[in-house]
Amino acid sequence: MSGLLVIVNPAAGRGRTAKAWPDAALALKAAGISFDVAMTSKPGDAVALAEKGAISHEGVVAAGGDGTVHEVVNGLMRAGGKAAFGLIPLGSGDDFEKLLSNDPVQRLLGGRTRPFDVGRIAVGNETRFFANGMDIGFGAHGAANVARVPRFLTGFGAYLGALALTMVRYPLLRVRVRLDDAPPFDLTTAMTAAMNGTTFGGSFRVCPDARPDDGLLDLLLVDAVGRLEILQLVPRILKGTHAGDPRLRLLRARRMRIESAEPLLVEADGEIAFTAAKQMDIDLLPRALRVFS
């Protein structure tokens, strides 16, 4: 097997990766790291490239943002988690990067890996994996609205633009939730998130105490709050100081089922994973992915 395969998504970060990758490649070569390169040209390419690369390489590295992470991790999981996963963060939010230590070159140069949990969403016969987190409601609609934000807004500015668009119209969802083996309960929610990591949207610390290797989903359940209350909660969630607020709950579980009479938009790692889910089962595969860390 060869060493590393770097999968580069030039569209990530609203084109930031295309500009930053040449310098990143030079830094890797200067450190004496040997690697092959595969470039994506459309959504879904990184899944197929990672699945194939897991057979031919010892490690597969995503060069891009959280959407690239999402695709590469899905490809690696389809291949049975055979190759280690690495990240060169060149996206807009880079939430998964916040779970890692050292700089990207040093992580790959050192070659040390750490086992991470991987989230899994099952809808009917289809399964999607997530590295960082997933949600329904406000966050999912915000992720969809990023594409509507003007191209000159990049980084956290793009997420703020999507937040503003989502404030205009977002759903209050009536769902039934079951955590582990506890009795199900009905919930009307503005947003429900299941996290492996701490942060989404670049800076929103939705589950600040989450750990990606504890075998547990960290959950944020937000009640049916209006626009004013959303605006009140946003600064607290950005700081990660929202624990104890009566309008939300922070919980932990090994698995969660969400059922809805209406189709739900589902976001995972900043990507729209499902557009019309009525029942989903969410759980973790403990320590299923070796991550250069």
C-alpha cells in the first residue's frame, strides 16, 4: 500500500481551497511527506475517491472544509474504516478541525492516530455517516441557505448571512423522540442536534462538552422558540454558555430515533443528507475511525 492520498475539493470554502492548496502542498513536500493527489470536480466525488483510496493507501486526507470531511469519512466507512483519516482544513467553518491538535503538517508528519467515534443516520434503506454532527430544524435550513448567500461573503460571514436568511422563515417541527430504551416523548422543536463534536456553523458551540471518543451522542433540543428568542440564544450558543437555559436541553444518549408526520430536512456536517425523512435512527460507531491527531 502507498502512504497518503490527499483528496482536494477546490470548491470548498467558496473557492478558498483552490487558492490555498498549492501552498499547502508545498508545505507537505517541504516536511518530507510523500502523497498522491486526487481532485474532485463535483459533489459525491470525494466519497468514491476515499472508498477507493482506502484500499490503495494507508491514509486518506481531506483538503477542504467540513463538507469534504463528510464525503471522505463516508467513503472510508463504506470501505470498512481500513485507512486512517487526515485533514488539511481549507474550508469556511472547519468545525472538525477544532477537535484536533497540532497543525495539519505536524499531524501527518508524526503519523500518530487517535480513534474517533463516527455518527450514523439510517433513513429507510439508506445510511449516511457524520464526523462532527447532524441536526433538523433551524441548523439544517441554515445549511441549505448557505448556497443563497452572496459569494463575496466567506468564512463565518457566510454563516451569518445564512442565519439572517433562516430567520425570515424556519419551521417549528412536531416530532417524536426516543433516546436509548427510554419511553418516547413528543417535542415541538426549533432545532434538534446530535453531535459527535462541539461546534457547527464555524463558531456555534452547540454541545461544548462533547467528546468524539466517548461513545455518546451529545444532544441539543431547542424548544419551539420565536425569532426574538433565537436572537437571544445565538450569542450564548456562540460562547457555549447556554447550558441551563429553560428553552433548551443538553442531553447524552447512545442512540436516538426521530419520527415525524411531515418530511424533515436533515443536515450532517454542513451538508444536506436527507430532504424528506420521516423516521431516522441516529447512533454512533464507537472508535470506528483512526484520525491523524
